[in-house]
Amino acid sequence: MSIWEYANPKKFMQTSAWALPWVTGLAVVTLVAGLIWGFFFTPDDFRMGSTVKIIYIHVPAAIMATGTWFMMLAASLVWLIRRHHVSVLAAKAAAPIGTTMTLIGLFTGAIWGQPMWGTWWAWDPRLTAFLILFLFYLGYIALWEAIEDPDTAADLTSVLCLVGSVFAVISRYAVLFWNQGLHQGSSLSLDQEEHVADVYAWPLWVSIIGFGLLFVSLVLIRTRTEIRKRRLRALEARERMA
Amino acid sequence: MVELGKYAGTVLAAYGVTVLLVLGLVALTLTKGARVKRALEAQEKRMSKNG
């Protein structure tokens, strides 16, 4: 069986209807487990105090913010190369989720930064790249809304997605590229000096998996909605022509 | 109850903003999905009635 079978809207609707309850159930269980474990059953950090508990929302949201853009990039490339509608509708469906995750990353980062760095915001490479990524998300959504012809909108938003990928890469790796600014390196780095202690890392991994599954669940629901919307438009057009 | 000390406001604000944004996204996703599904079903019914 080929992966391209799922580019058929009917096949996608059948498979996603079967997968959705499982993915959603797993998302709720892992998200609740990870957050309860991290919030109630981990100790305070000797430097950051209880603010360390923000890591269980800030890091997964930041990973999902850039991860969503990379998923949109892959789906946009499939559209540009193979012209499969389901792929570009999945990219469109993912954009509001990525926007929300970027916003959560920015808000929780500011709230966490105030007591730790003494400021809500700094023009640090990673923070600035994240803000630009947020603006790219808004631009991507606005471009979809601004263009009436769906295929033209798909083409132009896919090109915008390619351009925005530069900022998604910078958002994730800015600390490595410039080695300056207030933001620390990766919390889950393989480098033991940077890596957070295991007592924080395990619930963090569970939260990351929970956020990831929540993303998959929401993308499936929203892509199904986009496919229905497309069919509705086609039927309305057919009715007008009759 | 967990003891958050002097950073209680900071931690609770971060969790509060996250819960609000995630619940808002989920609510918008579900309501839009249900609205489009209803509209498509009504359109299909109307077209099958009219042949």
C-alpha cells in the first residue's frame, strides 16, 4: 500500500475517522499525565525555584511551534510537486495550531523571563526569530483568506511556507548559531552539561508526547473540516450552474 | 496542594494562559467542524431531493 493513497480525500476521511478517537484519547491521557507529574510531583529547582514547572508547557509548545511549520513545509512541498489537495489542506489546517503554540511559547517565555532575567522581553536571537515566526504564521493564514481561488492560494501559501522555513530553523537553532543572548540552550540536549536533570526530563518527555498527539488530533479534525468545506463549495458551484 | 512559594503568581499565570489558549483552539476547531459538517449534510440533502 502506498502513502499516496491517503491523498485521496475519501480514503483520508475513512482512515482519520478510525484513528481520531485513539489519537485524541492518547493525547488527553499523556497530556494530563505529563502536566500533573510535572506540576505536582517534581521538586523546585535550586536556582529557578518553582518556576521550573513552566518548562512542562513552554518547551513542548516551542517544539510544536517550529515542528508545525516543518510539517506545513513538507505538506506544501507535496502540493507543489505532486498537486495533492489533501496535503495542502493539512498544511492550512495546521497553521492556527502552530500560531497558538508559538503564542503559548512567547507568553510563557515572557512570564518565566520576568523573574529569571528581570525582563519580559529581550531582542535575543531565539526570541526575535520566534516573534518573526509568529508573524509568518499570521501572514500564512491571512494569505489563505485573501485569495479566492483555492489552487492559487495553495500555490502562494506554499511558497510563503518555504520562505518562512528559514525562520523556523533559526527559531530552533538560534542559540547554536549565535551563541549569545539570554535564552539557554536545548533543555533536552545530549550534552550532559546542558541537559536538565532526569527528575525534570521524564515528565517533560511525557508532556512533549502529549502536545504532539494533541497536534495530530487537531490536525486530523481540522483537515477533515477543510475537506468538507471544499466539497461544500464544489456542490454549491454545481447547484448554481444547474 | 503543591507549594509554589513566591513564584506562585508566575507559575499559575503561565499555566492559565496556556489552558485558555489550548481550550480556545479546541473549542474553535470543534465548533467550526460541526458547522461545516451540518452545512454539507444540508447541501447534500437538498441536492439529492432536487435530483
